[in-house]
Amino acid sequence: MSRLEVRVFRTEGLGDSTYLLTFDGLAALVDPQRDFERFLDDLGGADLRWVLETHVHNDYVSGGLAVSKATGAELVFPAAAAPVFRHTPAFHGEELVEGGLTIRPLHTPGHTPEHTSYLVLVDGRPQAVFTGGSLLVGSAGRSDLLG
């Protein structure tokens, strides 16, 4: 039986985290910082399938586009973000599926209007949710950055 593993990379000073999840030889990277090589070093042979952005980051420069270009992984952005570069829009409830791994985008506005969380299911059973800036340990993401 395959097991879902999640690695957390904290970026002190920004209060930010990037997540690398692996399952059955596949991987997804959530909200990567721009110094992305450190995440790729931890793939352990897994194929990076998706780079998931939870929102447009106003507090740091994302590494998502660079990771996608360097690895060929599919870059996924909240549909309402509408970036001007190539990406897959994450519409609420429209799942990304590969084998027994399913990632379900959930529109969770608040921190930013386009904010999207990602529910991870293995063989149809919920295992984790990545909430980006909308829900933080002991806090919630600022909602006043956009005026």
C-alpha cells in the first residue's frame, strides 16, 4: 500500500511554508519559494507532476513558474488569478487525478479574492488540505493587502 508523505519547508522571516507531497512515485509542490532547487533535491526519485499555487503572492516572489519551466510539471493557479503565463486554471471542485491521487481545488476567498485551497485524497479518502494563506497555525492570512 502506498503512503502519502508531506515535507514542510518553512521560510523564516516570511512566516511562509512550501509543501512537497509525494505518493506512489508522484509529487506535487505547493506554494514554492523562488529558491526552488532545495525542494527538487528532496523529490527522492518521485516525478513532479504538479506545482500548485494557492493564490497570487503579494508578500514574496513565487518560484512556481520557474519550477514548472525547469521540470515540465503542470503549473496550477486559482482560476480567478488569471496569470498571463501558461498554466492550468484550478476551478472549484474540478479535480486533478493521477492514479490513486486526487487533488480537489476548493475556492476559499478571504486572504485574496482568488484564493484556492487543495484537498488531497488517496483512493477517494481525504488525507490533507493545503490552505495557503487563508489558514495559518495560530492565525489567518491578512485580507487587507489588496485595499
